[in-house]
Amino acid sequence: MLRSRGRRIAVIGVFEPPRGGKSMLLLDRELSRLKTVDPIEAVLAEAALARRRAEMVLVIGKLAPSTIRRLIQACPDLDVIISTDNSMPQWGSTLGSETRKVILEDDRPGFVGRTLVLYTEMGQYGLSAAGLSLDRTGRIVRARLTDSWLTDAVRAQEGIRLELNRFYDRVGSLPEAQSSVHSPLADDPYWQAKPYAGSETCQGCHEAEYVQWKTTPHASAYKTLLDKHRHYQPVCISCHVVGFGSKFGYRIGQAEHPFGNVQCEVCHGPGAAHAAAPSESNIRKEVPEHVCTACHTPEHSHNFVYAQRLPMVLHRASERVSVR
């Protein structure tokens, strides 16, 4: 129960079970193990109690747009619903000189009946705000939506930065935090149970390849996290080190050497056995596409096209130390 400008506002937190398929979120995997009641029935019961003490009732959580509409039909006096799930293919129209129908992937914020429906994303860096206008009865009649993103234009405050750094250091080092991340190549057994050697060991036999690798952004991937103090953040570190999440790979809290950065073995696989007894049978020369796209996802690498980016990191037979 919150208070704002003399009004009592009830906030009801709710989620519905995952709808199936593979999810990267630990929350979805854990929710599938729980027995849950119908979220609509739960909200109806809570909203009836909340109305006795509050002038406004908000529902917030993980609800599909289709569930939201059923909820509003069952409980039309809800004031606001805020959800982190806006996936809802539907027909829409383009804007411009030529209007045509298109298929939209996401639902749009707005009013469904008299209920204001808003969406937000779990991973966004910033805040979305809704400025509400109420009529004399206290119902919402208009909403002005604005976004405030944490871009480079927002100057950091030293005190806030120190608190954030302490938070990342403390929470990121917890075993629970590290196990919550679905590490790259976790489903590929080739990368999981073999020892790694480190790039400096590879350098002993592959000097030209090592020198060329040092010219690529892969060689300083760990430093990008150090600069922003994200080297204790599991979801970040997993793609900036060697073998995160595997038996012999990098562990949060370790030094940059020997397994910091996107080294040789991130692409070619664990190389300790190959270093001890070099053979074509105990190392991968060619890099499968899924190795790159395990980290270069649409979320983290916009417009990443494997065929276009691969030449930027290939060890060329001639001019090996030149990368353009």
C-alpha cells in the first residue's frame, strides 16, 4: 500500500507460469517447478480487499497481453496494469504517406476499457514514466508517457557509482548469481569438461595467430568490463572470458590472467590436451557459427551477421597480422 498526494494506492504483484519453450531467465525455469493458481482469480481476490482501503489499484508483474485483456474483462475497475511481457503478434498499420497493414510483434501501451495498460522491459537501462490525469471521480482519463534513458549524457555521481560497484562486487560473486546465468555453449559438451591452456600457451606454437588476435577487440574484451566495473557481473563476464560456467573455465573473482578476454580457446575449444600433444584430432580449427552467435546475440550485438564479421577475426595465410 503506497501513498501519493493524499491518495492510497494498492499495488498487487502477480505473475503467470511460463508459456513453454526455452527461456534464458532463471525465473522462468524456477517458476515452471511451482504450482500456481489462476492469476486472474488471484487478482480478483486481492483487488476486492484492496478497494476497501485504496482509491487506486495497480497490478504489476509478468502477464501476457492476452491474459491482461481477460483480467480487465473480469475486473474492469482496475486502474493500471504494468507488465514485462508485451509479446502479442497482431495486425497494425504503418505511418507515412502510404498506409498499409503490417504484423506487429509487440502490444502497445494504452487504455483497454478504462484500465491503463503499460509495458516495461526487465533489461532496459533507464526509466519509463507515466504522467496521469484524473477526473473528479479519481479515474485515469489521460496518460503522458516519457522515457529517461541512462545514456552517456547522464553524468555519474561518485557516491552512487561507489554504491553500485559495491553491489556488483557483493552480489556478482555469490554462487547463486553465477549459477543464474545460462553460460555460452553450456549445451555443447565439447566445451564443458576439458582443461584450458590460456592464450600465452597457444602463442608458443602459433605466434603469428597470437599477434593477429592481439589486434582484435577480442583481446581487450575483459578490459571493457574493468573500465565499467562489470567484471563481477555474471551476465556480462560470461562472454568476456574463457570457459565461464564450465568445469575448468574462468570463475568470477579471478584475475584477468590466464583466462580473461575472448581468447583462442573461446573459439577453438579447450586446448590443454592439444598443447600437451598437438594433433588435429584434439582441437577445432574451424569455428562453427553457433560458437559466435552464443555471445553475439541480437540483444548484445546489433546487426551481427556471422558471414560478414568472421573475416575480421580470421587468421589469414598471408598478411596475418593485418586486420581491417
